[in-house]
Amino acid sequence: MVGEVQPKGVTAATIWRFADAEGGTEVDVEFEYRLPGGLAGRALGTLLEPFIGQAIRHTESKLAEQVGRLG
């Protein structure tokens, strides 16, 4: 199960793709988000981007690990 929680005012879209790969499963994720607040929201987004990227990579890695155990 892949889920997401969106704080009030934040819009986000996430696409997860799973494909058979040699020796396992390939997992690919696209994540887009928009923060409220115009210019301030864009500035905050720039500051948060490295942390969001790290969280996505961690989730992707753990998910791939778990899916790999199933097959």
C-alpha cells in the first residue's frame, strides 16, 4: 500500500511505477507539490525540497526492498 497525507492547503500528486527488472523490481516515483502562500510558499518549497527528496528516496528504497522480498 502506498499512501500520502497532505496538510491543509498543500496540493500534491504522486505517481508510483513498478516494473519487473533483472533480479528484482524497479520502482520509480514522480512527486509534485504546491505550497500555499505565493512567493513565501515558493521560497519555503525551495528550502524544503532537499528534505522532501530525501524522504522520497528513503521511501522508494524501503518499498523496493519490501516488494523484492515478495518475489
